[in-house]
Amino acid sequence: MTGSSAQAPLAFKTKLAFGVGAIGEAVFIGMSNTFIMIYYNQAIGLSNTLVGLALMLALIADAVTDPVVGMMSDRHRSRFGRRQPFLWAAPVPLAIALYAIFNPPDFLVGQDYGLFVWLAAWTILSRGFVTMFNVPHLALGGELSKQPNERSQLFSANTIFTYLAGSGFAFFAWSFFDGDRIRASDGAMVPGQLDPAAYLPLVTFVAAIIVISIWACAAGTAQAAKSLSQRTAAQPRFTLRYFFKTLLSTFKNRNYLILLCGYFFFMITSGIYDTMNVFVNTYFWELEPSQIRWFGVVGVLAAIVGAVLSPLLMNRFDRKPVMLLALLGTVTFAQLVVNLRLLGLLPDNGDPMLMPCLLANAVGFYFSIGMGGVAIYSMIGDVIDQNELVTGLREEGLFYSARAFFSKASYSFGLFASGVMLDYYVRLPQEAIPGEIGSEVLTRLGITAGPIMGSSALLAVFIYSWYNLDRNQHRAILEQLESRSSEPEIKAAG
């Protein structure tokens, strides 16, 4: 099974089922990353600093559970395969936790610290349940195939379904929020995303999608998973001491360390971007929900094109140049239109030409994200092969979860920093109404969502440029692994 030529091609339905699993995670991420901050701050009145702190604590806890779940799944023994039980166990508690996040008890509303504890506790739980699915799911993708192009196809399917689900959710959610509503707390007419009563049916729908899609993934990959490797005797017993020792041992691989460090700085930018985006669309551009929903539509088309082209481009040019091009595109388009507005080079709000400009920019952004996501996951799979050659162990769970550990730690800092900046630099008032905010507040919002947001991502580009595992080296690694796996058969035949 280790060799590249000995493995039979994966069935299309297995690749499809693996991709379907991304739907549940995508709609959870869409709901939480897009709406938690604006729901708690603008709809029910909790300070952005406390919201950001709650989200940071949740992601730090999530970062710790990632390697734990990864190493547990590496060592799990089951007649269903070592990853499958995690896929079956995760979705129901995840759905319950998400429902609780957006339905705090009435007696807590207006009680800042009580509301903060509720948000932090349920967000920590929800992130833990996401990890219970996500890490074994990614590890399963890394071990379902060792063929470089087939592995790229698996993660391409994962990326495609991620953006299909993200786009479909965004279109549905913003369509649902379309039209002004009366906010009970102050009687103001506001867009739907600023009315807390509007969230209940949306969250119920998302919870159902999470359960259905993840269980469909588990069922569709079950047969292929049974034939994969189980925990070997060479893998030591899991302990806390071993956990920290093993987590740090991934740093010994130079290329993996480069991927971790680059991703660390990129995810700081991502945390700021994801937090600011809904505020920028609502207050900076003053867009209606019926307009915001179209970003997901053009985004998913662009992301799918990027994800489909990524394996082809990597097959032609290798992984590193594709990843660097994608990252440069992501950094550029994430802040381009905001910077142009700050310079007075973009049409005014309400101008018919504004939306085409914003949509064109979104195409470039999501195309870059789709292309880069496939490249990064494929590069980690190559590094895992390199690690197996050195250590003799297949530890997909460890490597994918260690990456998640450091990326979520940096992402959580981006979320917290965004909350602090919204409160103390931007000084966005609670229960604000679009079109009634001072120009100086909007300028500070633009500076935060533009140049400040993009600065750390530029450092990530520089760090990624040091990656040096090319296709020729990886081909040699696979040949050595195949030769090693055939040695027992040769000896037995002798």
C-alpha cells in the first residue's frame, strides 16, 4: 500500500463522498465566522473585545485539541478503519453547540460577562466537535491515495465542495436576511442580520445540513477506509508527554516548518479579514443583503475554477510556484477595493458601477483561494511521505493537526485583535445603523480592513518562498518507499 504503483485507483464515488464531508464544516464556518461577531455585538449588544476574546479562547482550545484528535485517530483501532468512528461521532453534538451559540437565554442578554461565558463555552465545544471531524477527515484524504495526482484530486474535490457549500450557504443566508426588520431592542428598522430574532430558522437549517453531509461522507468512504492501514506496533502509547514531544518533532522537517510558519502569518490576516468583512459590507459599502449574497455566487464559481486548475497547474509547474501565485493573488484582492476607496479611486456607495467592481475583485480573491487551498494540502501530503521515509511512520493525523494547531492559534489572535480594533481604534458604536456612521469611523474601518489586514500576509509570502521539496525529490521519495515496502516480499520469495 505504500508504493505508488501498487495502489488501485480510487472509485469516483469515494472521491465524491470525501468531498461531501466538507459541506458540514463549510456551513458551520460560514455561520460562525460571518455572523457571530455582528450578532453578538450589533444585534444583542456585547462588546467586540469580549466577543473577540471568547472566539480567541475557543480557537486556542481548538488548536490544542487538533493534535490530540489527530494522534488519537492515528492510533485508533476499529474494524471500520481508524478515522471512521470520529466522522460518525462528531456531527450531532456539533449541531447542538451551534444552535446554542445563536440562542442564548433571555436572562443573559444585557449581562456582559454572563453572555461572554455562554459564548465562550459553547464556541469552545463547537470547535472541539469540528476538530473531531475535520482532522480525521483530512488525514483520511492524505492516506486514501499516495498517487500525487489522485491525492490532488481528493483535495480538489474537498475544496470544490467547501466553496459550493460556502457559496450556497451565503446566498441562502443573505437572501433570508434581505429586507428591513424592526429590531425589538430599539424599534429601529434594520437589515435582517442586525435583528436577533431572524437567526433561529437559519441556525436550525444549518444544523440539519451539518449532520446529513458529514454522515454521508462517513458512509461513502466506509468501504475504502476499511482497507487502509491500522495503528502499528511502532506507534507509542499516547500520553501528554508524548503529545508535546511529538508535536514539536514535526519542526524537524524543514519544509513542514516553513509551511507552518508561513501559514501562521497568513492566518493572522485571515482572522482579521473574516471578522471585518461583514462589517465592511454592511457599513463601509452600505450593501443590502440582496447584494451581499452575490459575492458567494461569483466566489464559488471562481474558487471551483481555481481548485480544478490547481492540480493541472501543479502537474505542469510544480506545487511551489502555484502556491506562491495563489497567495499573492489572495493578499492583493483581499484589500484592493478597500484601498482604492481610501484613495478615492472607486465609485461612491449607491453608484451602479460599485457592485461590478466589488464582484470582479471577489472573482480574483476566490480564484486565488481555491487554487492555493489545493496546493497547500497537497504539499503537506508530500511532506508526510518525506517524513515516512525518515521515521517509518504514516502520521497524517499528526501533520494535518499540527498545522491546524498553529494556524488556529494565529487566527484566534487575528479575531481578538479585530475585536479590540473595532472597539478602540475604529470605535464602531453598538446597534449602529448603515448610512448613519461618521466618515472618520468608516475611514478607520477601511484602514483596518485594508493595509493593516494585509501586512502579515506579505511576510507569509516571503516565508513560503523557502519551501524546496520539488516534484523530482518527491518522486524519488515515493520510489524509495515502494522499494522498502517490497523488501519483505522479496525476502519471503527468496
